[in-house]
Amino acid sequence: MTITRDEAWRLLTEYVASEGLHKHSLAVEAAMRAYARKYGEDEELWGIAGLLHDFDYEKYPHPDPAAKTGHPFEGVRVLRERGYPEEIIQAILGHAVYSGVPRHTTIAKCLFAVDELCGFLTAIAYVRPEHLNGLTPEKVEEYLKKKRFAEKVNREEIREGMAGLGIPAEEHIRTVIEAMQGAAGTLGF
């Protein structure tokens, strides 16, 4: 079964009311598409994984990993019922550290690596008059050192994600910045 981006967007908007979560999902989608191009992978598949990685978060924000309930467990049940590829499902499970699902595939490693970084870059964009324009990896590293800035963003997961990709931090940060710059209109920047 082929899943389209339009179907994925309808699913996202069926579950997500928050404009902020819509924008986060779009940012992660843009970053995943950039990585799919970089690695010669299926851009639609990777983009859909990014778009839907948090679609169940508003309805099920309190996970219980032992019972396998809450985000992302509820969402992957819906995805399985609707015939989404297991590759997407495993990547979405793997982006939540507490799920216990290892990230063995490149798509899963990329989703984990871009998720928190997209949130962090969005926070930076909101405090800079020029938003993402002119933002460099070096400047992002400076923001990462500021513990009080976007303090809810898990910096350890950002670092773990970069390490899991096995590429230099500068390269990863630049890839995600450029992806988000390319989607700036839809992200509201």
C-alpha cells in the first residue's frame, strides 16, 4: 500500500490541533526530506515519518512504557491499522528513548537526530530578528551551552542523535538549518 503525504497530513490534522505542533511536525518533515536526499533514500517515506512522528502526542501525552500506552505507542497502533510501512513505525517508536526500541536503520537514526534539534532551532528562530537567516552551527552551539535557553529541549538527546549519525555536529546542524530555511514560509519564519 502506498501512503501519500496528503493522507499523512490529514491524519496529522485529525489528531493535532496545536499550531505549534503542526509547525514542529513540518520542521521535522523538512529535515527528514533533506536527509533522504543526502542518503539517496525515499524522500516521501522519510518525510511522512517526520510529519507523523508526534501526531498522537496531544491526545496521549503521558506515556507508560511498561504498558506500551501513550505517545508514541498509541500512534503506531493507528499507523499499523491504516497500513503504514513498518519502517516508519519503527523509526517513530525509536525516536522516543523510553520506548526501548533500538534505532538500527538510517531513517530511525535520522528521525531521532533531527527531532529535538528542530525544536531547538525553532526556539532560536523565535528570538532572532532574522530568524534562521544567517544562523550558523557555531551560533547554535553557543545557544546549546546556555542552560536556561529553551531549557525543556533535551540537549543530551541532541548530542546522542548526532553521535548516532556518525557525522560531525557542524554538518548535522547545518543540514537541519538549511532544511528548515527551505521550509521557512510554512514554519512561519
